Amino acid sequence: MSIENRKESYIARAIAVFKQDGLRLSLEEVAAKMNITKKTLYNHFASKDELMKECIRSISADMQEAIAKLDMKGKSAIENLRSCFSELNILFETLSPVFFHDIMRMNPGEATAEHLIGSGLFQVKMGANLRQGMGEGIYRQDIDVEYASQYLAYSVFGFYINSIIKHNVFLSKSYFEDAVEYHLRALVSDKGRQLL
């Protein structure tokens, strides 16, 4: 296994540990739970902070991969929107609210930077999805693409993040899938309504 593959493996294993036990663990405790030595982790990461940043970047990359589904070729805009939000639901469900809250609290700079990247990508891809749906005739033709893509990014993710920070127990496990179905009713044309 190459050094880069080994490092990626350690990041994935550390994420699993952090999800289960939170971010308060020391690097030594993380290594023990991964069944490796602290020295092994230090061979790949200069500090726990660097390991956490790499974990956040990895999660962000998974989120960006899900968002990229918004304008996949060969599927309708509605299928792409549902696919993206389903992937986001799976991703955020596996990130326990405690883990997500800890990331935002303990490493706000990195979390905010990655959130901005993801939010910007979501707006671009959402705009592409809206234009695709309008071109297919399944979204309304009077949609203000710029406004709607920004609104969806801020409302969907902002509500989710705010709910996590405030420990909102009413946040459903299917939040992203529920949100897409709600918003689709406002976006679709009469032709698109038949696809719902």
C-alpha cells in the first residue's frame, strides 16, 4: 500500500473513531482505538489538529461528490436533484450531530472554509440543475436561477447547521430528502408534476 493510500486509510479510520467517540480524544487515544501506535499517526500527521483538518477535508470531498450529482448527464433534473439530496442525507446521517457539532465548535476555521467551498459548489451545481430542468420543460420557466440557487443553498444547509448547533431534536433523519420534495413542488412545471 502506498504512503498516500495508507494516509487515506488512517483518515477514514480516524473519522470512524471521531464519529463514535467525539473529537475530545487525544491523538494517543485515537491511535489506540485505531489499533495503531501514536508514532504511526505522527508519521503521517504532525498533530491532532492536522489529522482533524484532513478528516474535515475528506468529509467535504464526500459532500462535493454528492453535490456533483446535481447535473449528471443522462438523467433528468428531478432525478439528479433527488440523487444529490439522497446522498447528502446519507452523508449527514452518518455524521452524528455530536460529531458535526464538535467539528463546528472545535475547528471553526477549517469547518467554515470547507462549508463555504461546498456552499459555493452547491449554488453553481444547483443553478445548472435549474437550467437543465427548465430546458427539459419539467421546471417552471419563470424561475430566477440565481436567486433560487442561493436561496436553496442558504435555506437547506443553513437550517440544517443551525438545527445541529442548537441541538434541535425535531430534525428528521430524512431531512435532505424531505427538503428536496418540498422544494420540488415549488419548482416543477405541470409536465414536471407528473414526474413527482
